[in-house]
Amino acid sequence: MGQEISQRMMRKFTKSKAIFPTDDSIRKVIYMSVTEISKKWTMPVRDWGLAYAQFSIYFEDRFAA
């Protein structure tokens, strides 16, 4: 059920955008929506360590050493 709620919340942020001009614009919207959604989460994110490691590789310029 938690995943369904997250998908519904994500859709709330993306449904107003019919077209994304670049791949970066999609990534930014997803990042910002996850940031907003995560404020409402009460349980720890499963496999966050793995996700964090992958984000730090993909967005290494945004992560402090």
C-alpha cells in the first residue's frame, strides 16, 4: 500500500506537465517531488543505502565528499 501512495503522490507532481523539454527537467521534477513526499514518510526507506550510493555516483558533483 505504501508504494501505491508514493506513486499517487508522484503523479500529483508530474500530471501538470504534459511535456518535459529535457531529461534533466524530468530528473529535477522527480527529485523535488521525492523531497516533498519524503517529508510525509514515517517509515525508513527500504534499501536507502544502495540508492544513496547510486545517486552519489550519478550526481557526484552534488554530493559533498
